[in-house]
Amino acid sequence: MKLTKLNSSILIGLIAIIGILIAQLLWTKEAFTIEEKKFSQRAHIALLEVVKKLYLGTNHELPGKNPVSKISNDYYIVNVDNDFEPEILEFYLISEFRKMNITTDFEYAMYNCQSDEMVYGNYISLSEKKQTKHSVHFPKHKNFVYYFAIRFPNETTYLFSSLRFWFVLSIALIIILLVYVYSIFTLLQQKKYSDLQRDFINNMTHEFKTPLSSILIASNYLIKQNPILQDEKLEKYTHIIIDQSNKLNQHIEKILAVAKSDNAPLVLNKIQLNVLPILESVIENIKLKHPETQIEIKTDLASITIEADEFHFTNLVYNLLDNAIKYCENKPEISIAIAKIGKHLQLNFTDNGIGISPKNIPFVFDKFYRVPSQKSNEVTGFGLGLYYVKKICDLHHWKITVKCNLEKGCAFSLLIPQN
């Protein structure tokens, strides 16, 4: 299957995050190795300083060969070739380790020639004020006579704690990767459902248009026949068929227009428009359909011009007025207030309808959303009118908001920037 731009972007992003994560883990491993070497070097230097201090005040010379041997990762043997006191050794070990910033716990033991075994072991806790007693066992070394051994039982934990930043960063990257994968999975699922929904709407509306066109052709022919014109009831019913078919056709056209705009972006033909004539023309058309409606334009501005697409701006105004009338239980009264606020032109559409609950206001511009109410059940529609209005505003870079009136109805505010 040919990769789309979206799939390519997702794949590149995933590869980039995985690459960064692998690099981060490799850097963390390298940092641990370096930290381990540094710890070993500091421990080696500290033990050499201990040997030097043990030789101070004695007649013996320091051995020419390096007395410190690393047996394993956390186990060191120090050949002294000189008798020494355990208390002095412990004091020197603690002081030198602290100088080298080695703050992890350690244990030590000394070799006793008489018993031919390691004796006087002790566990030193540099991280605790009160030392706890631990049983210490060290294996005997065959080649040395005067020596002591050091073990760092918590070396690995100590090194890990010194690399907290690296591990936190690695965990954060893993979380980011998981969130990214989950987000992409959700996005692809939503895209799949959106494609299915769009295909269903396109097929459904096209299947509706063919029989509906046949109904309208037949009804328009029928209304011209003498038997129908002579019978008042038949004429009335035929008019109902034509009116409802036209209404259904308008809904289908609206659905098709929205589906088409989702597939390809709308192209705007922006020109300088005089707002008042367009408003008056829309009001005139509205009153032909709803003659009882009272619509008033309030403004102190002599000339009101905007840069917009005439067709879509006209539809935008029509949708707002039509919605205000459909969701009104009494005689519709609508006011269109126009004022200039700074560098913006503001159009307020205020009605006396049933209003919108504050909890539903954030969703009124969503596609297919209809405010749940008894009036919504009575009014036919698909929840596309305000979605279309919001889309046109976004394409023009306008801002539209809605709020409930204090007494009754709601107000839609359209903010249009002006050069």
C-alpha cells in the first residue's frame, strides 16, 4: 500500500523517537561504565593514601610494587608488608574515602598470621550516623602475609544513584514513546472511522437524491393538473409534498457540501463587501419563509465593508438567522448589532429563543452535534449549520463565540479584523 504523507510523518516520527531512545540507553550504559571506572580510580587512590599513612613513623619503606589489587568489581586487597593496628586502619579508611567523596558503605578485614585467617572484620556505614553490626567474611589470600581487604557491597546501587538524571531521562523518553504510539493509534482509529463516516454520508446522500429528484419532478407535474387544482385538499397535500421534498433536498445539499469541504479545502473568493445590503437581502429571504419574524439591524456606522467571500458570508448569516428562528417557541425577535471595536468589526446576533445550556455551549460548533432538548427533537436537521458557520469563520480568520442571554435566548458574536 502506498504510504500517504500522514503515514510517512508517523513512521519518521516513530523512527526518530526510537533512535533517540536507543542513543539515550547507549549513553546511559556508557555513563555507567565511566562512573564505574571513576569509582575504581578513587577507591584505588584512597587505598594508596591509607598505605602511605600506615607506613608513616615506621622503619619500613613503601613497597615498590603497587600494593592495591582489584580482585573483582567491588573487592580490593591491599598488601602492606607491615603490622598495623585495626583501629588506625579503620580511621584512615574512613577519612580517605570521605576525602575522595566515596560515601557508600564498605566492609574490611585483616589477615592474622597466628590463626592463618581473616579476622577483625567490620562493616562501616558512611551514610548512617549509627553503625549497624554486620557479619563479615573474606576469603584468605595465599601470597600475602600482612594485608587487608575491602569490599563495597552496595557499589552498584551507589553508582546507579549517581546516574539518577540519566535514568529519569530514559524513563521520560520511554513514556513519551508510549504516549506517541498510543496517540498515533488513536489518530489512525479516528481517521478510519472518519473515512467510514464520510463514505457512508456520500453514498447515503447520493442514493437519496435520485428518488427525491423523481418525487419533485412528479409533484411539480402533478400540481399543474386540473383535477388537482380543482380539489383544494389534493392541492394542499401536493404542496406539502413539494415543500417537504425541497426541504429534504436542502438538507442533502448541505450534507454533501460539508462532506466535500472535508475532502478538499474550500476555496474562498474574497472581495470587498458592503455588509448592510447583504444582511438586508438575507433578512428579506428569511421573512418570505417566516413572515412573522422581526429582525432589526442596529448600528451607528454609515459604511460597513469587509473582505470576504460573498457566497459563504451570505450562507453564514442565513444559517445564524435560520437557527435563531427554528429554536424559538414564541414570535422570533432577532437583533443584529454592528459596532467597531478597535481594529475589529463586531456583529452580534441576539435572539429570544430557547437558549443553550452552558454545559452544551462548548459543543455547538461540532459536526453533527445537536443540543438535546424537546425543541431539537421537533426541528429537523443534522447539526451541520453551526459547524459550517465555524468552518467559514476559521477560513476567513474570524472569531465566533456564543453565550446565553440573561433573560432568554442566546447571542452569537462575530469578530472580523479590518485592515
